[in-house]
Amino acid sequence: MNQSIFNWRLNLIKVFKVYILTTIVLFVMVFALFVSPVFAQGSSGSTAISLAQINLQSCYKAVKQAEAAGANVDSLMVNLNDAAGLLTKAQLAYASGDYISANSYASQSQSTLAEVTSQAQTLRANALSAKTENSIITLLSVIGSVSILFSGIVAFVVLDRKGRRT
Amino acid sequence: MGLQQYKTLILVIAVVAALFVASPAIEQIVIFPQTDSLTELSIMGPYHNATYPYNIVSNQKTTLYLDVKNHVGSTALYLIDVKFRNQTQSAPDSFNHTSSDQPALGQISFCVANNGTIELPIDISFQYNVEANNETLSMQNIIVNGAPLSTDTTIAWNPDNQGFYGNLFFELYIFNDTTNTFQYNERFVSLWLKMNT
């Protein structure tokens, strides 16, 4: 009697084992098929947004440096704000759980910024070159001004002395 | 006599000519009047004026305009946090210059040129429902520019003002390129809204 109960329990455990294993395998498959792509999209969306943010910040710094060098950065502001707008859309899409759109907008933002840094660097180089020319003009104007003033004073003194002699 | 009678005139002409020739150099050392370094933040209603929405119905879309004016002396990168709170949750403090502890529902990034202005249109609607006891309102989503942003804010019935009141506010942050972080710019705009059932 005891032996038969033992065998019955053993069979039950074996059957349950199969069920448990099947359940685990099914769970893993469902996770792999449906859940993990969602996490993956979320993760890639988050990475794309972070990269777009860093890119926007470095472009902004390049534009600011160009501006500090005296360049007119109006043309760059349009692209910079287009990229910022796309980043905003990406952030809002991500916050609302739309990871595919978030990823797409963040990538578009990065593409928009691609040329801004190089354009800013070109403008900065041109502005610095213009500044150097300006410095030379300033130096020449100082020299010219001092020369004219000195000549005027010398002429005044000479004429004054001549006048006293006569 | 000859040129001697013109000696003073010659000196005056020399001084004037020297000043004229030196003008590019003088331009460099002239100090222009300095203005305060600040950013203006203002909010406008749907008609671009101070007529703000007050009575809100669930799913009803309204447009707000945020105006930002940059007077910091150079191009600036900004971030606006969109936040929502009930009457008891943390609010930004004008006196202590602190931002609210509430998490941002969404963020808006933009750049403004020196002495430039930007206007940001914000399409906003609220999705909420009132609990069966009519004493609590559950805010489910706040839709900002088409993106449904979830919030778990609940609003208790205000017996004094006879309604459910929620506070929508926008905090301004400015990018500090030394620390590479956005810092609270001590500016916010806020609207109290009555959520009608």
C-alpha cells in the first residue's frame, strides 16, 4: 500500500516537473518575444536621447565660442533650435512611453547637429582672423595718431620759437 | 609772420586729426553701459495675452505660450521642466530661490540668442476622473504637445473654494558650460486650474 502511494507521488512529481519546466520555457519565450524588445527599445531610446543631449550641449558651446570670438551666429541658431525642438519631441515621446518615436526624434536631432559644430568652428576661425586684422588696424591707428600729434606739437614749438626770435 | 600766426590752428588740426586717426583704437576702450544679466520668463494664454485658462474639463485642449527673453550677454541654452502638483505638494519658492521637488513630467530644450526672444507654444490637456465619493480627483495623464505624460497626482476636494484645484507650472533651467549641468534659473510661471467634472 505504502509502496503504491510512494509510486503515485513519484509520478505526480515527475508530471509536475514537466509542467514546471514547460511553464518556465514558455515564460522565457514570451519574455524574449514581447517584453525584452520593449525594454531594448526603451534602453536604446534613452541612450539616443542622452547622446543627442550631449551633442546639443557641445554644439551650443561651439556656437558660444564663435560668438565670443565676434562671429555672427544667427545662421547657426536656426539649426541649433531645430535640433533642440527634435530633442524636446524625443524627451516627451520617451516620457510617454513611445520609445520608437523617441529614438527616431533623437537620431534626427543628432543629424541636424552634425554640421553645426564644424560651421561654428569655421565662423570662429574667420572671426579670430578678422580680430587679428582689426588689432593690426588698431595698432597702426595708434602709431599714426601719435605721429600726427607729435608733428603738430613740434610744428607749434618750432613756429613759437621762430616768432619769439623775430 | 608767415606760418607763425597759424601755429595754434596747426596744433588744433593736429589734435583733431590725431583723434580721428585714433578712433579705431578709442572704439576698443570705450565701455558701453552694462545691463543686468538676466532671463525673462512669461506665460501667455491662448490669445497671446493675459487671459489664462481657468476652468478645465477633462480632455479639453488649450494652448499656452511661454516667452523667454535672453539678456545674459551671450547665446544661452535653456531647459523648461513641466510640472504639476496639488495644493499640498512641493512648489517652487520665490523667496528661497528653490525649485519644486515634484518630478518633471516633461522637458523642453531650446536656445535663445543674446537679446533674443523665443515663444514656445504648449498644447496641453488633462485626463482625469473623479472618484465615486466625489472627494478625490485622480489625474491620469497630462498631454503636452501630443505626448501623454502619466502622473499619479490626486487632488482632494477644496471645500473653501468648492472645487478640485491643480497647479501647472514651468521651471526654467539654464545650461552652465563650466559645470556642464543645467542650473535652476530661479524663474517659474504657474497657473492654478479648476478641474471641472
